Amino acid sequence: MTYCVAISVNSGIVFCSDSRTNAGVDMASVYSKMFRFDLGTERQFVVLSAGNLATSQATMHQMKKDIRLNTPVNLNTVTTLNEAADYLGEVSRAQMERHDNSGPAFEASFLLGGQIKGRDHGLALIYPAGNHIRSSVGTPYLQIGESKYGKPILDRIINQDTTLETAALCALVSMDSTMRSNLAVGPPIEVILYTANSFALQPYHRFEEDNDFLRDLKKAWDNRLKEAFNQLSPMTWTYKDKKVINQ
């Protein structure tokens, strides 16, 4: 299982992903699901992946190969984020069809974010079918993989004016909530920030399972949740007298 989240706010983009893959209860491995495309001072992209590992890795390999060979369409030649998302979707579909792997077990989905000079930064979610949706003012974050457990904190905190640092902290809390409810999602946790118009993918952090900050964050979040719950107003039960008529 996988959990990846990307948050686009006015000040930039936060990318966060776990690194655990499972092929059964006794087959847990660690693979990065974050792929950085540092293409210089005029365009930067990050891709997060979920789903079939072979399809994801083959797709990323082909995209890097297209850049190296300077094919007519690659991340260096697209002019908009929508074009980049369409291109990623086409490459992913081609990898599945190449190996005749069209079933759900071979599907992969992706989050693509970044910026091209002269354009606004943004996010796209690319589905296994190759189509995509974009983030928006009303939906500033996108998720793939095991998304339900980490969604409530994002809905309550994130908006377009949220700072990049707060968005990063929110992404980590979202990841912690997911790991607590699904053991198939786990560290190392990778986080990278992109500041709007900087054309630099930094800072980057990789949090191992025994990382002090990650452990302290988990403990603090658990304690604050319990404190907030204990401060809720008690339930009051009101019973209205009812006249019983015997017939």
C-alpha cells in the first residue's frame, strides 16, 4: 500500500510520500515513490507514484530516457502542466500495453507537480487510464493510494493562503494518521518543498522510522488530540415526558 499527498498553496508546493511496498504480509520492501526532475532554471517537476511498482518504475525510466534522447515530447519540451500530465499518462499507458498488463493489478497512478517559467505552479493527478485532474482553489491538495485516513486534517487546515511550512507540517500529520491506521504505509517518509518561482527543489527531507522529529511529531499530535477531546462539552440527555394512553 502507498500514501502520497501533494499540496499546492500560493507560496509553492509540498510533496510527501511513504516508501513501503507490500507483496503480502511477509514481503515488505522499501522503494522511493518520489521522483525529481531537476530541469534547470526554467522548469522543475516532481512525480509521486502509487500502484504497481513495475509500471511506476518503467514509466519513470522512460520519461528520463525521453529527456536524455531529446524526443519530440518530453518534460523538457511540454509548455504547460496539462501537457506534462497528458504526456505522463500516455507513457504510463504505453508501459502497461507493452507488457499486455491491462488489468487492475498492473495499474499505477501519479501526482505531478511543478512549474514552467512563465506559468503558475500547480498539481495534477494522473489516473491509470491516462486522464488527469488538476488542483484548484477549492481543492488545493491531491492524494493517491491510501487517502482516507489522512484527509480530515487536510480539509481542516489547508487553504490557498497556508504557508509552505504549515502545509509541510500538515502533510506529515496526514501521513502519521495514515500510518497509524494502515500498517502497509510506512517510513522512510520523503518530503520536498518547492517555493513558487524559485525553480529549485529544496529543501528535501527523508525521515527514517527512528527519526526524532517524526517521533516527537507523532507524540505531540496524539497528546493534542486527546487534550482537545477531553475539553469537549459533555453530552446532556434531555427526556421529554410522554403521556402514555392505554387503549
